[in-house]
Amino acid sequence: MTFPPDSPTANMTITAIMFGVLALWQITCLIHPRLPSLTVMVNLFFKWRFTRWFLILGWLWWGWHVWVRGSW
């Protein structure tokens, strides 16, 4: 089994869907201010050193697998 899909079109579609979900969440938070926005959640994670390292390493890992190892 290969993951992510070998098709660049499928990769871009999945990425577009993920960004669309994030944008929809932000818009929902603007309409209902009691919900935590992405900025509030990221600020919460950046309070502690461990979670900062975890997010940075996760971001590097994701970038490596999507852009370097991908077939783009």
C-alpha cells in the first residue's frame, strides 16, 4: 500500500480539502466567538516547550514526506 496517493492531482485535492476545512473552521469561529479559533489553539500549544518541539518536528516530518519524497 502506498500512502499518500501516487497521483499529484489526488495530493492537491486532499490538500485543498484540508485547507478548506481549516478556512471553514475559522469562519465558524468568527460567527460563534465562543468556539476556539486556530490561533487560540496554536497559542495554547506554544505555551510549553515540549509541544513546540512536537509541532515543529511534525511540521518538518510532514513537509519531508509531502514535498521531498512525493512525486511532485
